[in-house]
Amino acid sequence: MANIKSQIKRNRTNEAHRLRNKAVKSELKTRVKAAVKVADARDESALDALQLAQKRLDMAAAKGVIHKNQASRRKSRLMKRLNQVEG
């Protein structure tokens, strides 16, 4: 346990950020999994699920939870997968 006041504060903020990042990453996994499942089932709502997953990826990148290049790569792979199923 830290004795320095600034480090005690830093530990509190680090914990808050860790919990936020954990929640956001969990939602990302859920949204991506749902989009893949709907795309594989060739459902009409595949585009809606894909757009929601892309939106969440962009939001996570904007907040700094994931890197912007990672968000871009994951969006690209989702689109590629959806296009393979449709094509």
C-alpha cells in the first residue's frame, strides 16, 4: 500500500479506469459475437448488428480503451466476414 498521497489518488483512478475498460471490452466482445452470429445465420438484421458493433468499436477507440488501429482492423474483419457470407 502506498504512503504517498498522490499515489493513493492515482491507485483510485487506475482502479476506476480498469473497471471501465473491463466493462467496455466485455461489451465489445458481446457485440462482435452477436454480429458474427447474425451474419452466419444470414439474418436480415445482420447490417444492424454490424453497425452497432462498429459504433461500439469506434467509441472504445475514442475513449482510449483500445487503439484506433485495432478498432479499424476489427471493423475491417467484420465487414469482410459479412461480405463473404453474403457473396
